[in-house]
Amino acid sequence: MSSVLTDLCRYPVVQAPMAGGASCPQLVAAVAEAGGLGFLAAGYKTADGMYNEIKQLRGLTGQPFGVNLFMPQPGLADPSAVEVYRHQLAGEAAWYETPLGDPDSSGGGDGYEAKLAILLEDPVPAVSFTFGCPTRDTLDAFAGVGTYTVVTVTTPEEAQAAQWAGADAVCVQGIEAGGHQSTHRDDPQTDGTGIGLLSLVSQVRETVQLPIIAAGGLMRGSQIAAVLAAGAEAAQLGTAFLVCPESGANLLHKQALTNPLFVRTALTRAFSGRPARGLVNRFMREHGPYAPAAYPQVHYLTAGLRAAAAKAGDAQGMALWAGQGHRMARELPAGRLIGLLAEELDAARAAVSTGSMQ
Ligand SMILES: Cc1cc2nc3c(=O)[nH]c(=O)nc-3n(C[C@H](O)[C@H](O)[C@H](O)COP(=O)(O)O)c2cc1C
């Protein structure tokens, strides 16, 4: 690991930011105490909500941690496409006896500037960005207060943009990843053209000099060994941490990850308007084929439906974000999971160096 990443965590294991409640202060603290690097997810939080979680986390651990921000989206969504989708979801609203949400309730910027101001005023050890690349001024400002910056990328070109803008590291996200694809631009013409993680890490390694944190479908130490061998400095895992008892994910979501009823994951715009990978369920099958490219409008439109489905105990109406490795999830306390991943990583490296891998 590069020296700065080594300062932030003992093991090359990063717990992914997971908006929606999973990466709560309890999970991040457990990861940090065990020698990993955990991220709080501020994407759907208000600036105050984010700051409250930071303060709570600081009360639980003195170890380094990170905060993840969503880059504001350009708001190019076609209002008439959102209106058509609203009509197409009318049956869901009737079924769950819940009105559809206001697609414009985000206020456009989701408090990005206010969050930056807080993080620069009261700095945290690391900040990562998704859905785009911040300006050089923003990254320079974080460098000035000693915060390590990570920009999530899904192509070598996005990695180049992050390097030019002055990021300290890139989080390279493969197509296998659970949750939203972190493309810098949401272009329906590129749907389904994402690159597999191992190939993407090698391509980015040959394109930029920045340290790489690899993310997407990683569930075992042997897979972490593979991405480190391909040129990454650390691995970022989301789905593997979703099932930990400290994770704030909904119990139905946790159980679905290893329920044989859910055999496939797919990318869908059905819940949020931006491609995200989750377990294929009824809602995704029915509405995915015509859901518009309209993030975050669709996210707010479906918020009430998703909450009502969760309240009714109906996993078929929830967004069950999951990476392709979901069946390999192990329900262990986060600290034990970090320890196990580190042991598996050591074993895989030893097997490679003695040539005993089959
Ligand atoms: C439930 C869930 C929520 C996520 N939320 C975020 C987020 O808020 N910010 C972010 O950068 N990535 C988010 N991700 C993506 C992760 O950062 C990471 O790329 C992904 O989890 C890696 O794939 P894996 O789940 O197969 O390990 C989320 C992933 C999941 C599963």
C-alpha cells in the first residue's frame, strides 16, 4: 500500500460507503477498530445529518475513517419522461397505498456545497466522491486541510480526469459492483458497456499513476489478492459488509442476499433513474424495461413505495442493492470479517508464492 493509505488502515480493506443506512457509524467504527478503512455515506443525507454521523462516529472510534459525497447531477432529465413513469407507477402507489414522491424534492444540489464547507471546516481523514469528479479547487482545498481524496471511476478516461484534477487516489469500480454504477456521466447509450473489475484495474494501472482502490464483486481474501496483483493498493467491499450485524441495512435486504429465491443481479434504473445493481425482484422486472434516465428524480418518486414495501415486509418491492458475489456473503461481525479477509489474503499470497495454487 502507498504510505498514505497505510496511515489510514492496517489492512488493504476498505468498507464501501453505502447510502440508505447500511454504512452507519457503528459499522464504520467496527471496521476502523479492526484495521480497515470505513466510509460513511453522505449522499442522501443533509449536511447536518452528515455532520451528526461524523460526531457520533468520533465518539465510537479514534481511528481514521472516510466520508463519501455524491457529485451534484446536471439535472438534464426530461420532465415528461418522469411524468410518464409516474403514470406507469400508479398501480404500485395503489397497491402500497402510498402516494408517489415529489421528483424535485432534492432541491437540485442535495447540499453538496454545505457538506464541503463542513468537511473543510472540521476535516476528516478521507473523502471520496461518486458520480463525477470535483474541481481542482475543491481537491486542492481538501489537500490543504490534510484530507485524503478518492474519486470513483469506471473507465480509464475517468481515472485520467481524476488525476488531472488532483485526486490522491481512484476507486476503480467494476461492472460487478452492487449499488449505483459511479459513471461520471449518465449516458443511456453506454448502458451495459461497463468493464469487469480485473480488466479495468489493469487498464487504469497502465493509464494513471494514482493509487487504486478496487471495487466490485469482491467477497473473499483470494479475490483481494487478485486485484492487488493486478495493481490495486486496496480493495473496497460493499455487499460483503451489508450482512454484518453492525450494518444498518434493512433485515429483509440482508436476508435476501443469501436467499436462494434471488438468483441473479442486474443493473436497473427502476428505483432511482440511474443504473444500479441489485437482486432481480418483481419491481425491477416490471418497471426496469421502461424506467427513464432521470436521477435523482426517480429516486424521490419511488422513495415512499420502497419504504412502504419494507414496512409491509415485501422484498419484491424494495431496492435490494447487491454485487455479483452476494451469495458468498458471510454474516459475521465486521471486525471478524476483516480478520478473516486478511487471513485469506495472506493464504492466497503464500499459495501463489509457493506455486501451490490450482
Ligand atoms: C447498498 C449499497 C449502497 C451503496 N452506496 C454507495 C454510496 O453511497 N456511495 C458510493 O460511492 N458507492 C456506493 N455503493 C457502491 C460501493 O461503493 C461499491 O462500489 C460496491 O459496493 C462494490 O461492489 P460490491 O458490493 O460487490 O462489493 C453502494 C453499494 C451498495 C451495495
